[in-house]
Amino acid sequence: MQSTWQEPFLYQSVERQIMEMIEGGTLEKGDRLPSLRAMRVRTGLSLSTVNQAYMELESKGVIESRPRSGFFVRRSFRRLEAPLPRPANPTPRAVNRSQLIQTVLEAVGNPSLAPLGVICPTEELLPTKALTRILNRVMREHPTRAMSYETIPGNEELRRQISFRCTDPEAAIKPDDLIITAGAMEGLSICLRALTRPGDNVLIQTPTYYCFLQLLENLGLRAVEVPSGPETGVDPADVASALEKYEVKACIMCPNFNNPDGSLTPTRAKREILRLLEQRDVPLVEDDVYTDLHFTGPRPCSYKALDNKGMVMLCCSFSKSVCPGWRVGWLAPGRFHDRALEVKATTNVCTASPNQMAMAEFLAAGLYERQLKRLRSAVEKQMRLMRGLLGQCFPAGTRVTEPRGGAVLWVDLPGQADAVELFYRAKEHGIGVVPGPIFTMQEGFDNCLRLSCGGVWSESLEQALRTLGSLASELAGTDA
Amino acid sequence: MQSTWQEPFLYQSVERQIMEMIEGGTLEKGDRLPSLRAMRVRTGLSLSTVNQAYMELESKGVIESRPRSGFFVRRSFRRLEAPLPRPANPTPRAVNRSQLIQTVLEAVGNPSLAPLGVICPTEELLPTKALTRILNRVMREHPTRAMSYETIPGNEELRRQISFRCTDPEAAIKPDDLIITAGAMEGLSICLRALTRPGDNVLIQTPTYYCFLQLLENLGLRAVEVPSGPETGVDPADVASALEKYEVKACIMCPNFNNPDGSLTPTRAKREILRLLEQRDVPLVEDDVYTDLHFTGPRPCSYKALDNKGMVMLCCSFSKSVCPGWRVGWLAPGRFHDRALEVKATTNVCTASPNQMAMAEFLAAGLYERQLKRLRSAVEKQMRLMRGLLGQCFPAGTRVTEPRGGAVLWVDLPGQADAVELFYRAKEHGIGVVPGPIFTMQEGFDNCLRLSCGGVWSESLEQALRTLGSLASELAGTDA
């Protein structure tokens, strides 16, 4: 399955043409854009399509309309460039980020803070009513099963539905290949416990989700870090060179919309990385939780779909799309199935029954696809608005990603701006953000910041971003 | 807190007197018992009290009434003696029981088998309607919280309720001392992962819950086994001698109604064992899941209540009393709280929210106490009936425990009867039982059998026990 990027909507090609004119210098700040009519003639598209493109550009803060004069490039518009990739020293090292992570997490989980910290769809976007109705029905219609232990691998109907609706068809994951877990994190924990012993090396991309670093630390594992570029993720050459130098027992990758940099590793690179790992018999633990949140184009391909040898252990969940607090996820552990099942049994016997039964009915009713559609469109829109606002109110030299899916923006602050300091100051202003250093064991991420996008725009969120911009400008020693 | 054993009901003293007359030879098989009136005079108790004692003895299969003639010791009555304790060789050994355990578990979890395998209250005894109502209300009244991630330590109100209602008051466990887990097994897994590294020795009693052996095997730990006698559990002298010979990193004990032998370690022995462990700085992981299922007398004291140094990590859950499939339990990890919290976070972030919220309301409504009362009385009654029936239809020389709580009977089959063989034959007859060898790494448990008591008596259960008795008699080479 190819993951070539396409513009599925016509208006997006108009949008791209305008952006190219601005970025190429054809249109400067304050310049008037071609009229809608002129643009219609130029592109051969309908007036309404051109109009939609202009509306989008306006909502992103790129252009503004002036009554009876047309559209103009905003004087305040700065298109933020993408952050630069950073090198990483892959020397295996013991992980010791827990203390900083703990401090950040305690703040970020605080519901009174502006929600730019935790990755979680905004409450209005969760299918709460549908799930409540379904859960109630499940308890009423199948009380005995809902009260009893599930089997260790998990509810059969749920596994069937997941196999059918929630996995890459190319991966051909069958219901019996699946183990239901209490979220994707439990899947990951099971994988590493099944594959490693304390002191072993684990290959990870950097930056990576801080919970993975915590997990390595807890299991006494050593991290071999390869760089994750904010656009194309992991470069096979870096993997090859790390594997030549160090013996590695397992590898964790989040190829599609990596948390925190949103990067998407191209299919060709995935193939090459998988081949390198196979040569050395290194299992790959794949974090797949953001793949279904792709905005446009086909679903990016998973490592699992490219795996012919059962070496990929895929971890996924409904936590980022349907119901974070229900703790329902799944693991497709390939040829490590029996070992993973044993670890699951001794972790907590099985996953909670009513939660699994209700999710199975939710999926069977076709509500997952509907939920994804709604959520993707909301998150994409919020990201665009956020990027526009960052251009207006963050200090000059700020860079930000433009991810094709997922739920985070990854920001490079300019100059000496220290993101951990910004985290503390933002917290005093009631704003939750996550600073770069907790996503890595490397140096060089002190000025990075992760902003999460729950999918809803509000005045208070806009105000929080403006405040954050001022704080960042103070730290950077520049004006926004 | 003392755990001296008392007879809380007057009729029980009458029952005991009769049993003493039978066991002492004063009354032989076929003999007529003293009339109700004579016994009233002899004991000074009311006629209805004496009558109740006779009814109980009849229900246990000890005596029978003959019309217009009075009560007689049944000719078929055999009071089964308690199984004998077995010695154990504490030499540390790698655990390798997984395969047998897996085979047994696959059969035992099969709902079409007669339920003498899995320990789980019978469906009719679970508070399903109350929990359904409460869960529905929670989802309706607090939708946002029910959909969101809980904090890592778990729902605050639930921890408050557990601290108040579900823990030994002498242990003075505060809400902030607790971490909510997906069942007690998750607590145990967290404790061992927090305390040990592969290759470490862990002191356990034998026989012990097979999942603990699986856990040791999965974590690459070595078992140092001390004997658990079927009546008084673990002898401090055995612990002292094992600790002198081997370095031990942690200890797992189920002091109250140990699964599978139902043993109750006396308070004095608990004190002594705790002192021995403290001297060597060995943390004690306490499995407390059966304590609330004590039949009579005060709640037996927990190790936690005797611990002044924070060395005891107590694991408990609602799985054996309220809702097995909901996966809600708790861990009171003493001075290992922060480490345990880190392990919980990297296991699965947090326990499911709606399940925790509903359990909090269930407790707050006072329904836990009511549920325990109902369940205890049902299980005690079933155990009595089962013991009586075993006396009638199991081969001569069979021994069985008479536990003061919990949910299992532990049976010694006579002679060469092999319990693993019995397990396979019983399975063919649609009966689920659990054979002794999966509870230990020692030799000498081949003729042991665990029978679980879900709390409800039925004709089909009686028939299953009779069939089991015939199969056991065949294997023992004797008649019932």
C-alpha cells in the first residue's frame, strides 16, 4: 500500500498555488490577491471552489478581506517554517527522565489548565451519548457476561470488529491474532516485557513519547536513539548505522504522526528499516495510535502491513479517538503471540468486560468511522488555526510542523528560549504545555515545545496561545 | 487486632458438641441422637436453637431424620479429616509451570463446565442490577469524567471509600496510600516489577495461586518455597530457615484463606514472620482478596495492620466479591508508593474511569457490606453441603479442609489417585476442577485437588460432585 500524498479536495490546489506565490515572493505582505473571478479563469475551477480556498487561507490568518477591496496578504502574516531535524548520538544510555516527566505530567493532567498539554479529543467531540446508550444496553441485555471475567485474549466480537474496521487491510490481522489490552500503553509494556531483560538495548526514535522513556527506565533498559526528523521521521541510514554499532533486542517506532513531532515515515523508508531489523532478527514494536487520525489521502501504511515474518508487534487503542478513560486497546503481536498472552495474563488477567462489549457494539454499529470523520476534520481545522495564530503571536524565528495527521504541533522556539522555563511560566498563567526535553535523552531539544490539538477552537484557547506567544517572546528576547 | 476464633451463633456450640460425640466414639454410625428436648435440657439453650443445630447437621449429611423416630447418625457418614501439611524444599528454582497452567486454564475458563474450577461468585449472587443502575447513572450524570483518563493513582472518591470500608481499620490505610489497579493481580505484578530483577529469589508459600508462579516465571524470578499447612498456613520457623539459607528480594503471602488450601495464618505467626522479614529488609507482598470472605468471627488481621515500617504492599480487589469482569482492585504499597505509581503509569496509564466511578458509588451506598453478608453466608452453606457430599461419595481416605473463609475446598485424594489425570477425566464429563501440581513447584501434590465454591447449590452441581467422586474412586482403586 502506497502512502503518496495527494490533495483530495480541489480547493486545496488553489490554496497551495496562493501559498506558493506568497512564499516565492510573487505576493508580498499587504499585496492584493487575484480576484476570485481572475483566479477562477486561471485555475479553470468553479467560483465556489476558489472562494473556499480563500476562506481557508483567511481562517489560517494568511490573508484578510477588506470590504469592497478584495483579499490581501496579511501584513502580520509569517508562514512558519518547519523545525529542523536534529542529529542524535545513538550511544546506549540508561534512561533517567522520570523526575522531569513526573513534574510535567502532574501539571499537564490538571483539568483547570488550558488544554495544550494532554493529547485527548475535546469533550464535545467524544461520542459520549452513543457510548452511554450502548453501555447501558450491554449491561441490561448481557448482565452475566458483563460481570464475568473475559478470556485472556479478550472479547471475541470486539476482536472481530477491530480486525475488520480498525486495522490496515494490507496487514491482514485476524481476530485470533489480537489481544485486547487496557490501552496501547499496556500493549507496549507487554511487548517490551516479552522481548527484553534489564540491561538490554532498545532502539527508539528521538524525540519520542515520554511514556516510552519512562517504560525503558522502569524496565532497566538502555535507549539507542536515532533521529526523528519532523517531516519524514526516521532515516533508514541512521537505523543501519546504529544496528551496526550496537546489539539491540527490540525497536519501538511510531511511524505515522509520531508523538511529539507529528512526522510520517515514508513507505519506502519503512520497508528499508524493516529489512534492516529483520536481518538482525530485531522485533519492531509499532505504536499505531495516530494512524486513523490522518487528515487527507489514504491511510498511511503500517509497518505491520509490510511484515511477512511476524516480527512486528502492533499496538493501538481507542484512547485518542473514542474514549480515553475506558482503557480499551489492542495488540497484534505477530509471532510473539503466545508469549504476549502469558505476559497479559500475569499483568491483570484480562481487560474489563463491559468496556470491551460496549466498544464491540459501537464498532458494529458503524459509529467508529463516523467518529473518525468528525474528529479528523475538527483537529485539522484547529491545527490550521493554531498555526496561523502562532505566526501572528510567537517570536520571529519560531518554527512549527504542518503534520498530515495526529493531534500535535511541534514547535521550535528561536534563540535561547528555554521550553522547560516556558512550561513553568505557562503553568502560572493557567496554560498546560509540554516541553521538548522530556521526549528525548539527547541534548538540543531545550527550545522545543509540544502543543496538542483536541479539536475545538475557543476564545479562551486563542487567548492562551496569545499569552504563550508573549511568554515565549520574553524568553526569546524578541518581540512577536 | 486479635483473630481468635469464636462461634458467634449459639447453635454452633450444639453442633460442635454433637460432632465431638461422633468423633469421640460416643455416638456411632446408625446411633440415635439425643432428642431435641433432651439436648435442650443438657445445653440450657432454647428448643429452636437445638433444632437449628440438628438441621445444619442434616444439611451437611452428618445425621438424618427418620419419621417418628428422631435423628440418627447417617450410616454413610464419614467425617473427612483435614489434609496433612507437606514439607517443602526451599532451594531456589526457576519456575516452569506455564504449560500445565495454560492447559488447565483453557479448560477451567470454559463456561459449559460444572463450575468447580474458576473462583468466582455464582452469577445469581452478584449485585448485577445495582451495578447496572449505578453505572448508567454515572455515565449520565458525569459523562465528561467517565470518558476521560483518570489520574494515575485512581479515582479519589473510590480511594476514600476503599480506605473507609474495605480495609482493616487497624492498618489505617489512607486514600493517598492507595493506587487503583485492574484487579489484585495487577497490584501483584506491579509490586514484583517494582521490587525485583530477573534472577532474584522470591519467597512464596506452597501451595500458592498458580498465577503467582506464572508471574515469577514471566519475570525470570526464582521461587523459594516454604510449606503452607492447610490449617495454620505458614510456620515462622520455615520462613526463618529459608531466609538464613537464601537471599530473598521479596515475599508473597496470602495469609487469610490462602488459595488453594484455604489456610489462615494465625496473628502470632504473622507477627513473627513480619519481624523476620523486617530484619532482612524483605518487603512482603500481601494477597488480601479473600479476607472479606471470612464466615464468622471478626475479620482476620492482615500483615498490613501489623506493619510499622511500610514494608507490606497489600493487594486486593472486588473480583472475588462484587464484579470479577470489571477489573477494579487496589494496592497499598507502603513505602514503595512512588515506585509502584511509576510502574502503574507505564503498565497502562490508569484504570478505567467508569468502572472506578461506579464502584465508588456502590460503596458509598453501603452496598458492599450487604453484598459481603449475602455472599459469605451462601458460600459457607455451599461449602458445608459440599463437605458432606464428599464424605458420602469420595473414596475412603479422602481428606478435605474446613476453611473459615474464602471460596475453596482443598482435597487430598487417597492412595495413588492422580489429580492431573482426574482433571482430564472430569473435563470429559463436563466438570472443571483444578489439580494440585499447578499450585507448586514441589513434589507431593499429585493427589491434591482444588474445588471452588461459587455460593449456589444445584442438582447439577450435586451430580457433578457425585461423578467426580466415582472418577476419583476409580483412580484410587477403591469404592466410595
